[in-house]
Amino acid sequence: MSSAISPAPLDACRDVGRADPYAPETQSPGGTDATCEGGGYQDVGRCYDVCGRVMVLRMVRPEGAGVVACDAANPLQCGSGGLLAPGGATAADTATVFRDLAERHVVLQTIWPNPLLAPHWAPSVPASATVVPRLGHMLDLEGGFDHVWRKRFKGSARTGARKAERSGVEVECDTTGRLVPEMHEMLEHAVARWARQQHEPLWLARRRQKSRDPLQRFEAIARHLGDRCRVWIARVEGRPAACMLVLLGANAYDFRAAMSEDLKHYRAQDLIERLSVEEACKAGCRYYYMGDSGWSQSLSRYKEQFGARPYHYAEYRLERLPISRVERAIKSVVKRAIQFRD
């Protein structure tokens, strides 16, 4: 027998999160609180009890959605979601979730699971679900930093980190939220650069950025996660050259990153990555998630030089209206109109 409770009780979220070896901080109680506060969501997570096995689906809904509810575990801009379960979710666990969600009268429900657990989601996905292929990169930290540095980092990554040190790149890591505005400013500059490369109007890129990554989201993350939120800034003669936001818990999550195009030859990003991976190893993290990679070959190559492996997985969308089809059609029209280069 199984039963579901929503929103999921806080104690269950904490206990199950500690018992799941694959859980990222985006699925912790603090991570969900930050998502809700910083992005205008409400917690509609679900707690399952299947013959004494307790599981938690961290799920949120936009505030004021009314009858047109769109629930997500998690929204794509808020980090990896999926199901928390003791020892990690199994295929039987995910089948329970899909059965439960199929019975809910919600317009759209999305699940963005942990890439490591993709094999346990695919067998039970309903035939009516929209399956969106995705690619993520994960670095296995087993063996400790010395092993990761010597055996998993490629020569180009080690060379880049050493060059940054020789060039006098200075790195600061903050856990108080003090560096969040500086990091956010770097992200905004990066968006402008990407807009030029993709032939996207700057106003449109900035509008998406404001919706996807408002400053208050990162401020909320820093506030709710405390020292589990690490903001790294690398500088060259006082000028910011690279930045990274890492969520550090049982596993590490390289949540956001950006660099200065003018200073990229200093390889500051390589040095930050090295220091962050070393810190994650010292903290006892099992995996270092480098995030979704889209289908960019250059981004994949960058992550793989640090030893990260590609994981093919999928986002699942349960829809009562053809939202995905309409969304794809609109995006296609807009991209053709602006001659967008992906």
C-alpha cells in the first residue's frame, strides 16, 4: 500500500535527503526554500510511504497559478530535482511517482531528475509523457583529490590551473553571500556575449536572464544554504576574470559559472574549478555535478577535461494540454525570425 502527503513534511524531507547518497543541495529543504523565496514559487512537494519506505518528490508551483497549475521537480533554472529515497530511487520508486502524478488534475507536471538515476526513470515513464532528451556531466570524486587530479583531470586542465597560478590569478571564496552581486554582474555580462554569438537581440536575452536568474534567487540561495553556498571569484589585477556558484552538500553542484572574455587567456576558470573540486573532495562529496550541457560540443569538451563523464538522461513532462508542442512551435518561429544560431 502507498500514500502521498503534500506538501511533504519537513522532517521527512530532511531524513530522506540524508539517506539518499545522490541528493544535490537543490533538493534539500534549504534549496527548496530558496527556490520558493527567490523565484516566486510555493512548495507542493509530495511525500510517499510505500510499506514503510518513505520517499520525497521536491516539487514547486508558481505562486498565483490558480487552476492553471504547472508543477515542477524542479524548474529547469532551479537545478536538478527528481525523487529522494533511502539509498537512491529505484525503478519501483519512480513507477510509484508516475502513477501518483497521473491521477492529479494538474495542467503540466515536469520532472528533471538526477542524471545518475536515469536508468531508474526510463522504464516506468508513461506512454503519454513528453520525453525531452538531455545531457549532463558528472565527475566521480572517489579516491580523493590527488587521485582525481592525477587520473581524471586531463593535462589541459592541470596546465590551465597551473598557468593561472603562475600568472598571479587571485581567488576568493565566500560563504556569506557578500560576493553574490559581483557574480551576478558577471553572469549578466556573459549573457550579453552569448546574445551576440547567437544573433539574439540583447533586450530578449536580458529579459530571459531576468526571469531565469534574478539577483534575488542567488541572494535567497546564499541566505538559506549558508556555508553550503560557495561563491568563487577569480581576479586578475583586481578585475573579475571568472566566477562560479557551487552548492556543497553530500554532493557538489557547479550551479552557475561565467568568465570574462577579455581575460580568458589567464585560465582563471580552470583554477577555480580545481580549487572547488579539491574542496568538494575534502568535504567528503561523492559526486561533483557540472550541470546540464545542452548539446554544445565545446561545453562538453570543457567539462570532460576535468574528468566529468557525459550522462544522457531525460526530462519528463506530463501534460493535460499540448503545452510542449505549442512552446516548441513558438520558439521555432522566434528563432527563425531573429536568425538565431544555437
